[in-house]
Amino acid sequence: MKTLDRYIGKTVLSGILVVLLILVGLFTFFEFIDEIDDIGKQRYGLWQVIQYVGLEIPRYIYELFPSAALLGSLLGLGMLANNSELTVMRATGISTVRIIISILKVGLILIVFIMLIGEFVAPTTGQHANQMRATAQSEHEQQFMVFLTNYGFWSRDKLDFINIRTIYPDGGFGGITLYEFDTEQNLKSITRAKNAFYENGQWLLKEVEKHIIEATQVTRQYLDTVVWKAILSPELVKIVVINPRKLSSFGLYKYIQYLRQNGQRTAKYELAFWTRLSYPLVCITMIFLATPFVFGSLRTVSVGQRVLVGALIGVVFHMLNQTMGNIGLIYNIYPAISALFPPVLFLTIAIILIRKII
């Protein structure tokens, strides 16, 4: 049986890897074409485009693997079916369940490997790609950094340090504190503002309290509005605005806790968190869906027809997944239900179809 497992696993693995390579190549090419339009924005050149697209490849591998698992399994098993190898296996007493177990063995190994990429590699390279892109397209040369702590977002703008407690959807800030230093790293002033908005090419601080620190005294000022001349631009704010698709499960969990502590909505990030937790189930479901179509009515059809059927299944699943997510956000459905319903539904359908052919 070990020989059989290796043979089936090798065939299915080859199909999945070939499809994954093609899908990642296509999406990377389309991303490259999109980024070419931005060449010439400040210091964003061809080399920066290549870097950005290359750093996004791990994310594409993670996101496209479920589709590759479905199409690749259809192709691999289809080759065995067209060569009558599946028929021979079943004629020698090897059950359909045993063949499915052989497929799942290689599938589970791949799923673990892809999840490691999605949890540890893709978030890091994606964050670096976004920061590199935004910095290159900025109007100023600077060392700019952004990171999240339990005390909000921190960034550096030349000699100044900025603490941001809340980021609004339009790119504005809430609860912002500016720490200004001189060239000798002495603290010059501390400015606290209730809000900050980018208007007419400049930042405006609202409801400002400023402490000017001098050698012999500290002067306090209260102002309604202050113009903040900062390098930080709306493009660089995109670095700060967290994209749930580009966070790891642990990163999403920490960010959800941070939002709760600051009284902000967490539904979108909770949905992304549960979607990540359901990722193994989605991948297994895709592999399961391939088997009934190969053992059933599709065992004598062409490769093109199998690819078409797999693509249609993938599109339907994606549409249902997106629809459930949006409905859940609109009607405040518990995120776990929205994330788990599509894969559980499709897995149930796959099991019913498999039972009919056993």
C-alpha cells in the first residue's frame, strides 16, 4: 500500500503544483502589469515594481492554493482515470475510500506547508512590500517606520515620533500625540490632538494641546486648529491601515484585541480571523470535491472539461464565500458562521456525492 500511496500522491501532487504555478504566475503577471502604470511616481521604478511583485508571491501562493488543490486534484486523478489506472486499482480490490485516503495524505502535507507560508512568510513579505512601495512613491526621502503596539500605532517622521490611537476609514487619525526632538535628541515639545485630517495637501490637527519644553519652563498652549507639516502622507497612511488579508492569524487576534480595547468595530477582522481558521477545511473540501467527479460521470471526459468543471465549482464557492461574508457584516451574523458555512456546505455535498459512488 505504501507504493500505491506514493504513486497516487505523486500524481496528484504534480497536478496541484503545476496548477498552482500557473495560477501564481498569471496573478503575478497581472499584478506586474497593474504596477507598471505607477512607474515614475517619485522613486518608484522598474526595480521597485519587481521587488513589490516578488514580495507578494507568498500571499498569492496562500490565497490560490485552495483553487489549485481542486483543479490539480481533478487533473491528477483525471490522468489516472484516462489511463484506466483507477479502474485497475478498483478491480484489484482497492476501495474508493482507500484511494481517497491516499489523496488526502499528500493533501494534508501540502496544506501544512502552505499554512506555514501564509502564517509566517506572506504577512512579513506583504508588509515589507507595502512599506517599500509607499515609501518609494512618497515625495520625500526619509526613514519611515510604522508598527503596532498595545499603546497604538507608532511611526517616525524625521526627528519626530508620532503615536496614533485610532485610524479612521478615510485615513484621518484620532488621539494623536507628536513628540518633537532637536538634532541633539532633546525633547522640544509634546503636541496632543483629538483628531487629524488631511486637507488641501496638508494635515490639520483639531483641538490641540501643546507643551513647549524649554530649559527653564514648560509652556502650555490650547489651539482649535494647527497645521502639521509632516512627511507622513495619505499614501504612507496605507501602511498603517491594516489589511486583514495580509495579517497572520495571531496578528489578527492581537489587532482584534487592540480594537476592542479602543472601542472600535472588529467585525471585519473577526471575519478574516475565522476565515483563516477555516483555511484547512476549505483546502480539504476542495480535494474532496474533485474525487466524485473523477470516479463518477467525468471519468471518460477530456482534461479541458475537467478544468472547466473545477473552475465553475471554484467560482461558485468563491461567490458564496464572499456573499456570506458581506451578509454577515451587514446583518451582524457571528463571523464564525459566515466563515464556516460555505466550506461545511460544500464538504457535505462532496461527502454525499462520494457516498453515491462507493
